[in-house]
Amino acid sequence: MIQTLFGSLEEPEKKNIFGRMKEAVSRTRETLADRLEGIVALTHEVDEATLEELEMTLLASDLGVATSTEVIAALRARVKRHEVHNGAELKQLLKAEIQSILDAREEQDFFKPRYTAPPAVIMLVGVNGTGKTTTSGKLAFYFRRQGKTVLLCAADTFRAAAIEQLEVWGQRTGVEMIKTRPGGDPSAVLFDGMRAAQARAIDVLIVDTAGRLHTKDNLMAELDKMRRTAQRIIPSAPHEVLLVMDATTGQNGLQQARLFTESAGVTGIVLTKLDGTAKGGIAVAIARELKLPVRYVGVGEKLEDLLPFDSKAFVDSMLGN
């Protein structure tokens, strides 16, 4: 089941998401599924050599050492208990192991316990270049399509270009924006945005934040200040803090992500540029190592190219049926 901030998606939309997810991870599938099919075809009896080859295949798709080791250890235990008899069974158990990692995080619904009434306040955080501002615009479009009223808040005042870029997205999506001058106080514009959202009975306030200040400490202190500002107006806010990560950076992006998860109260991940990498396994590594659910994935440049993450569609698309 694909859960969004406002409930489950209808069946036709789920089917559309599966098709688009399959298209997005086609580069990963070409490497991972093809190699996996080769292992399955040649495996009449699962032995240690088979497991080692499978582990190398997982590493090549960017699941990372820790996640790949954990998955293989679970499969090895099943083999020792004589629960795996051939390559086809091994593949199905592999899919189940990977989906269980994703589902364990997906079920941790950080949002619902805190959200009781509009506006839902969503902060987007992450380093510059990952696609925060673009994701803010696409997320606005996504909620508009659900029939929700949306307001954008340009709290990345460190970059004048970010304010201008978000304004363009606002125009494209028909969503108004609260902004201040470049170099202004991000917490002040957030305060204005939240007051405006309340006054206008807005359903969703999307807050684009800075990805770089003079030092990392300054950046984290600023994000913490923004969270405290939000809580002064709505004690349960922000209701989501989404860390935007670039899928093409793979394992290199995980260390930066840890910094944000520790300091910014991150509740979920938006994985952008998933269609641009042959190593889509990074989504699994993120779920396991950051202990966070992947909420949305970016699969292209168009307004509609932001999808709610569906673990089953992702695993089936990446590994094949």
C-alpha cells in the first residue's frame, strides 16, 4: 500500500506508479536483474560460491557493504536450514529480504501522530545541488493534483537564485510563495509563511531551506532555529522534514545525509535523479543505514516526475518478477 500524507492512493494511480517506477530503475535493472538472472539460471544447488557471487552483484548496485552483508547473512542462514533449494527460490527470498528492509522503515509513520489539522508543514533540507528547490516545486504540484491548497516558503535566503527558482516553480504550478530579500532571516520568512498559511486556511506549507551557510555548524544551527520557530506557531510542526538526496551520488551521499539526520530531525528521504543512475540499490542502503523511510523519488525533469515511494513496485522493478 502506498501511503501519502493524506491517505492511500487509488488503484489506477498505483498501477501508473508501478509502470513509471519500472521505467525509472531500468538502468539498475539492466545490471542487477540481468546478473541475478544469470546466477539463477546457473544455480541448481545454492552453495557458498553462489552467495558470494550474489553479494558482489548487490555491491555493484550500490546497496553498500553493510546492507549487502546483512542480506547475504540472512540468506546464508536460510540455506543452512535447507530452506533454499535452487536459484529461483533464492531470488524470491532475496526480494523478500530487500523489501523487508524498506518496509521496516516505511511502516514508521512519523507524520500521522503529529498532524491533526492544516496546515501540514513540510521542510526540505539537504546540501545544495541535490534538487531541493526543484523538489519543492514538484511536491507543490503533487499536492495540488490531490486537490490540496499549497503555499511555498522560500527560506533558502542564502542564495538569491534559489528564491528566483522557487518563484518560477510557483508560477508553473499556480502556487503562491512567501519570500523575503536575499540574505534575510530564514526563520522570519518561515514565521511569515506559517502565519499566511493559517490565515488563508492552506492545507500544505512547503518550506525550501538553505543547503549551505558559512560552516556546517551554522547551517545546522539555522535549521534548528527554524524548527523552533515553527513550533512556536504550531507545536507539532514541522510535520515532515524531508532530506533530499541525489541518487547518483550513491554511497558518497550517505555521510552528508547522516549529518542532517542527526541535526535536523529528518523524518524521511526524497531520492532525486533515480532515473539517472544504474545503482538504484542506494534506496535500500538509505533505509537500512539511516533508519529512515524513502517517501518520494524523483524520476525525471517534468512537474509530474515525483512519485510516492512504493517498496513492492521498487523491488519488483529493480529485480524483476
